[in-house]
Amino acid sequence: FSAISARNIELFGITPHKRLSVVANTLLVRETDVTFPIDAYVIGNQGIEGLVVIQFTNGTIHQYSPTCITKIANSLGDYLTKIS
């Protein structure tokens, strides 16, 4: 029940701090983007032109924008290994 910040990477978590909250960030993206996948949630913000990192309920990690979605890892563990 927390967020992670290391080496200029932030992973959102379950926290009362809206900037680092999975829930708050997912709701914000869903309010502004009706095409956001219903079976995904935001785990990070790339800070570049609206790009966010999302995780689907099947565990896969993707980079997402309203115009593009790209799979970047098979799991959260795989993603953490790639960015470390």
C-alpha cells in the first residue's frame, strides 16, 4: 500500500497522495479519454505528451496514449527488471 520512486521512475500505488495514486490517476485518465481500456489501470506517468504506463488485469504492462498502445512487458516483475 504505497508508491515506489527510484532512479527517476515512479510507480503509483494505493496511497492517499493523489499524484501517486493508482486510483486517482486511473480515474483522471478515464474522465478525459473514453477509449481507455476498462480492464486496465494506470501505474505510472511517463511525463511526456500524455503517455502513461498501464497494467491490464492479465498482468501485461503497456505504454498508452489515446492514439497508441504498445506492450512493453509481460508482467510487473518483467517491467521492473527492464527499467532498472
